[in-house]
Amino acid sequence: MKLVIQRVKHAKVEVDGKKISKIGKGLLILVGISKEDNGTQIEWLAKKAVELRIFEDEQDKMNLSLKDIDGEILLVSQFTLYGSCKKGRRPDFLDAAQPDKAEKMYLKFAEALKMNGIIPKLGKFGKHMDITLLNDGPVTMILER
């Protein structure tokens, strides 16, 4: 699994011109599932994402976690995180999990975030989504396990 975590002031997801999810201050997490993933990494990644100290304290040091600031998560599945551009000009997605497996693991990851105290807002799996966000910083972290 691969996570791209962006600290945001706000973010929203629209599908077919309709807003389906939005958050205020918090994290936009793009999650990619590889064909090799078996779920053992879900708990570690969920705990790490929720506990990352990437929000500023009173001294402007990144010292606070999502829980510390009562932040939110917008969780979006993104198979293109496992795209390879090594050959040619068009990426291949051979390392990405098949949709049925990926959706199950995406939902398990959302449950793991809940178990760590944050109920995520979700994108729409398998749909074309328009994502609007206001980066805060910008601060972007990549977690992979």
C-alpha cells in the first residue's frame, strides 16, 4: 500500500458535478493498493497517518497530530499510484491491485482509520472524481509499507 498524505485547509470530492464529501482542516489521503498487498500493512499505516505530527504548534514547529487539532480525513482511492512510467510514454498499471481486491482493502483501511479515532470522509471508489483542495504549507508525505 502506498499513501500520499497532503495537509489541507479544506478539500472536497465531486462526482458527476455533485459534491459527495468534504472536509475542513486535516488530511487528504490518496491510497494506492498494489497486487502484492495482503492487508497486513493496514493497521500500521492507519495508526501512522493519524499520529503523524505534521501540524504546527504555538511555536510553528510540526509537533501536532491530526487528533491534536481535531482534524478530518478525506480518503480517496487512487490506483495510479502504482503506475509505472519506465517503458514508453504511456504508464502501465500492472502493479495495481484488481478493482475488487482494491476496494475491499480501501474500505478496510477506512475502518482502521475509524479504529484509530478518525472517521474518514470517502471518495467514490472506481469513479472519475474531481478533487479540490487547498494545500496547507504545502506539506506532503508519502508512506509505503
